[in-house]
Amino acid sequence: MKRIVKFMVLFLIIYYTKGYTQTAENIITADHYKILNIKQEYFKDIEDLKRPYNEKIALLNSNPKALMQIQGWMALKNGIVFNPKFLNQFFSSEITSFATTIKDQSVEKYFINVNTESKTLSIGRSIDFREIFFKKEERNLQKMANILTIYTQAGVKDGFSNVYERKTGTNEYDFSSNLGIGLRFNHFFNGVISYKDTAKVSRVNKKIIDDYLKKNVGNYYDVAGSIKEDIDFLKNTEDPKDYQQKKESYYDSKYYEVYKGIIDKQIAAIKKEKLYSYYLAFWCGAEIYKPITDKLIFSTLDSVTVNKNKFRDWRFDVSGNMLFNHSNGTSFKLKAIYSRFNTNDFILKNASAITINDIRTINDTTQVVNNTNLAFYGVYNEKDVQTIKGEAALLFFNNTIGLSGAVEKYLDYDIKNWKLGIPVSLKDKEDKPTINFEIVWREIFKTHVVGINAVYSFGKFLK
């Protein structure tokens, strides 16, 4: 009887010990299913991109006259070697490197730009919609589709931007007359990437995945061993729901960390070994700028009496952009802009202001200059005008120097402005532009000017 009891106790110990161990293994496998199967998922995503082509080929197979079409679709299908998440990260990174001025899309979270051409200082915040709709750890693997930018703009004179100043003509202190706020929205379309050797690209991608997983994840047992150490912080969590929530959040974060690590390695290899031929990126945008203070425009009809006119130069723009970048370091950018804005006759006529002295009589024999104003001669009239503008830039030597041109046409007036330039882009260690200047020859309202425009971007200093 005692032997039977001992046997039963031993059986129960072995049974429950085995059951506990099996349960633990099942939990580990389920928790890390995504991480352990990243490689399979990576290539499954590529196959999902090929599915529409397979469906078209299947429909055409029944038509003996569609051989050329079938071969065309087969070539397109076989040319798909990049994972969608790779493409999302690649185009996001590349477009970011071309965010140079406030007039282009800015993908820096916070930025400060000084533009010597428009003599403005812009401080802004860009909101990538991925911040709203995706968790922090998975944002970089999603497509950069929409960005909303909010900024404030002030005038720059003698290297200084006034916010609060004494007004000329009134001697009263008030906010600067060059202060305004702007709102810009950009939408990014799917890009196009062309590569030289699809078989080599596939081999490089597969090797990077295998090497990265082996180094950072290892085989199943290594993962299982590291998992038990990783989840030590969960041991004191008594609430089952809280435990499950923390565990899922932790493993999701690990999954995206590993996935992004693989893609970063692939992007570095693709660029270093020049495995792609070129890529095309497309985006469009809309922007509105609204001054929050008035500018005083002085005018006169008799060189004696000075009229004070309040002016606000609001503006609305719609633009379309195309960027072509070759792996040899050459890029070509096109931009088309439709603008509608507020201006006045003095600007349209490129009029020059004259100096008018306000004379004050002290007595019958003494007069003094009370104040001096710069005023435009003529009647002040505001104009709501429309323009279309085309810009093109060709850059060489890793996109550091090149040629540019622009033409602007006023739709309601016989006015055409143009510009020719030699742009130069100085970059940081991450190959992103920080200082951009351009040697320019331009005609503005039939006046020729030669000079240098510069844009200083300080976004990288703000975290």
C-alpha cells in the first residue's frame, strides 16, 4: 500500500512538473511568435505586393494573343524585391534630407529657419500624422503620408528679428509689423524605385536579415533564455489583466525594434553598394500665411501731407513637387506653384519711396524737422493677385552643388519674374542639409539683381 501511495505521489509530481514546463514553453512561443517569424513575415509582405500582378497574369493566361502583356506583368512582378516597410522608411529618410526651407515641406519635428531672400525668421512645429494614428514604436515602419506644419514668421533686419518695437511715424511701442502665422499641409504619394540587379538585391536583403536575426535574436532556445530574463520586471505584477497588457506592449516594442534594425541595415547597404539606380518621389501641398499685425505704408500726393495706410500681406499657395534622385549623387527637382496673395500698387510698380520731412514751426523765425518718413508718391491701392510659378533644380556631387532656375508669371498683369542660380548645400554627419545658399541672378519687376540667398536650418539642434 505504501509503495502504491509513493508511486502515485511521484506520478503526480512528474505530471504537474511536465505540465508546468509545457505551459511555460507555450507562453514563450506565443509571446514571441512575431519576433521569431519576422523573416517569414518580411517576405510574405513582398508576396502580398506581387498578388495584384499574379491576378492580372492569371486573367491573361487564357488569351493566346496576350503574350507580350503577360511578359510585361511578369517583369514587373519579378522586379518587386523590397518590403513595403522598407520602402516606407527609405522614402521617409530620403525626403527628409531635402527639407531645406520653410517653403518646402519640413519634416523636422521642431525647426528654426532664417531666410535671407525673404528676410524672415520662421519657427515651427511639424506634426506627422503617424504620431496620431500609430504607436511610437511602429511609426517609422508606416508610410509618411501627411504632415501638418504650424509656424510663426517674423522679419529679420541687420541679423535681428524684432517682436516688440517702436513704430516709425507714431513713436509708440507695439508688436512688429512683420509678424504672422502660417499653416501648411503636405501629402506624400507612393514613390518609385528602380534597381540594377534584382537577384543581388534579394541576396543582400536575405543575408542582412539572417545576420541581424542571428546576432540580435539568435535561435529559439537563445530567445527563450533571454525572454525569461527580459520579463523579470513582470514578476511583481499580480493583476492578470495588467500583466497581459504590459507583456504584450513589451513584446510589440521588441518586434518593431528588431524590424526597424533590419531595415536600417538594408538602407545603409543599398546606398553604400549603390544597388538601386534611381528613385522618384511625389508630393503636393497647400499653405496659408496670415499676418497678425499691420504694416504701415506711407504715401503722399504732394510731398507734404503723409497718409498712413494699413497693409497685411496674406498669402495662399498650392504646390506640386517631383524629386528624382540617382544613386550616383545627382538629383533633379521640379516644383509648380499657384499663389494668390495681397499686394499693392507700389509693390507691383516696383516704386521707390521718397524722404519726407515733417517740419514743425517753433516761432516766426524758427522751424525744426519733427520727424522723417519714407513715403511712396501716389494713390495707395491694395490688389488681390494670382501667379503661377515653376522651379527646377539640378544638383551634382552628392547633391552639394548644381544649377537652378525659376519663372513666375502674374495672371492679371504683364509681369514676369525669373531667376537663375547656383545652389550649394552644406550637410551634417547624417547627410541632411543644414546651410543652403545660392548665387543668384534674377529679374524682379524688370530690375536685375545679382547676389546670394541663404537659408540656415537649426532644426537638428532642437529635440
